[in-house]
Amino acid sequence: MCEPEETFISAMEQDKPWALISEVGGVSQMMEMFCVLPRQAMEQDKPWALISEVGGDCGLLEDHLDIVKRHFQVLCYQDLLQNPELHGPKVQALLMWRYYPEARPALLRMLPSLKVVSSGGAGVDHLDVAFINGLGAKVSNTPGVVSRATADLAMGLLLASARRILEGHRVARDPETRRIPLNLQGADVSGATLGIVGMGDTGFKIAQRGHGFEMDVLYHNRNRRSLEDEQAVGATFCQKLDELLTRSDFVVLAVRLTSETAGLIGTRELELMKPTATLVNISRGQVVDQDALVQALRSGTIRAAALDVTHPEPLPRDHPLFGLPNVLITPHVGANTSSTAGRMVEMMVESAVAAIRGLPVPYEVKPK
């Protein structure tokens, strides 16, 4: 790596085009043609982005970090806290992965040069968009990219719960097993009725998968989908949520968390469901009244629940949901595939770079 002083630009050289090289040595002819900029100087010109950490429970993986480093110098949250007066003013982008670093006012006020908060994932219920905008920063998310992976997981949870796959796995591995128990009976999926609450991009992809399993698809949404969309997946619109709940064998929640959807499924709604029905939640934990869900599962009001989201996350280790045999829980991994995560980081970086350059932000979130 060459040192900055090895490159000299005279007044006559100002009109030469720029070339990036790895080092100086044997390039005299090239230097006659170009102003040579060492890689170190290029790195120092990149803006700074704040991330939570590398690796760990909430950090970026090394492969994803490389995507960020193409455009940014990277600062980890703990390094910022070591010397906020030195590092804070440099940061122009806050890149949130799995909700971290949390965009709390105390942190945001450490970043006077902040231009953008770019969050991985479609949901923005963890962000005060108006407050962040008031500080002069844009907000962005990564819509659409998570839909396929999340829809896959929704169907995986549905199938695993219906066919009691984890129970079967435990029986198969149990050293005491000598014969297959006859009571390991599951519920049919093919030919069953699938009710989808929230028919956005993810909901529609869940409908596609349900249609592939020859399920009868119902959906409830603020706005009815086009006739073409409905016909593509054989879906029937339910104007009222109650109708969907009473008719469905599997109810999948795919709504965004808003003031209208918080507590959407409570005691009343659970009592409308069939006693043989299963509730699948891949939206947000706050959409369901968890105390009411525990009671419904204990009493046999519904057959089972399969949850990728809870509130809080993770649940306390002594939470009653863990003690129920008819509950399947995964730790909010709907978007956790390598290709999906990589694309999310690319979209985060794309928005952050645009915001810093004063360009239209491709995935900007506006306050409601």
C-alpha cells in the first residue's frame, strides 16, 4: 500500500483523469497519463456508517460487512460509546440490522451529521420516523425483498404444526422408542381452508403457496386485491375479519404492526375460530393478545399456534407459551436466508448512499 505523500499532483496535472492503483512501483508511464490516487486515500474519502457489531446475535455477518465497506467506513456501536465526541460527528448513516443499534433519541443526538437511518426489513414500527426526519435525516427500509422467505417460513410453520413434525422428530430420536405411537395424528393441509389476514406482498406469496397445496384461500385486507390477483391464487375476499376467522382451518397473520392492528387477535377473535384451527403469526407479536392466546390453547378453544414472532423477543424463559405442547415457536427468522439477507444489506446501502449524496432515496419511508 502506498503512502499519501508518494502521490504528488502539480497544477498542470489537475486535468488528468484519475486512476486507482494498489501500490506504487513500476508505474512511471501510467503516472504520466493519470493522476494516481492510492487506495488508502480513497478509503479515507468514504463516509462513515454506524453498525451494531460484526457477528454476534445482532451484528452483520462478514460477507454482509463487505457490502457495506464498498461504500462506507464502518464504526461499531461500542467504539462510538468509547469516544462519542470524536466519532459521533463523523457518522452520516445508521445501518440497523435486527433493530440494532436502536435509533433512540439519546443515540441520534450523538450523531449531528446523520443523513439517514437505513433499517433492514419491511417493518418500521420500531422507528419514530417523524422524529428522525425532524433531525434532518431520512429513513429507509427494505420492502419486498423479505416476502418470499417470510412466506416460505409461514408455510413451514403451518406444515410443521399441522403434521406435528417436531413431535415426530423427537419420537424418532428417542432411544426409548420401540414402535411408532398411533396417536401421532396430524391435520390435513391439502384441501383445508387457509385464511390470510393482510394481503400485501407477503400475504399474496403465502396465498400462492397455499394454492399450490390445493387449499381454499380466503383473505381479509384493507383493500381488495384485483380480480386478476384473486384468480391467480384462487382467493376469496372476506370483507369482515369475523367471516375469515369462522371459516378458516389455518389463520395466518401477515399484517404490519400499526395502531389498528395491535391486539387485533384477542379473546373474542380466538373464540370465533374453529376448535380445530391453527393460528400462524409471522407479522409482529403485538398483533396477538398473548395472554388470551395462552388461555385459548389451554382450553382447547383452538387446536394449535405456530409463531415466528412474540412480544417481547425473546420471551422470558418461564413464559407459559413454552409449557404448552400445542405451540411451535421460532425466533423471528422469517427473512433469515443468505440471499435475502445479502439483498437487504444491498438495499440498505443503496438508500444510505443516495441520502448522503442528496439524491432521491429509493426505499424511503415517509411519516404517516
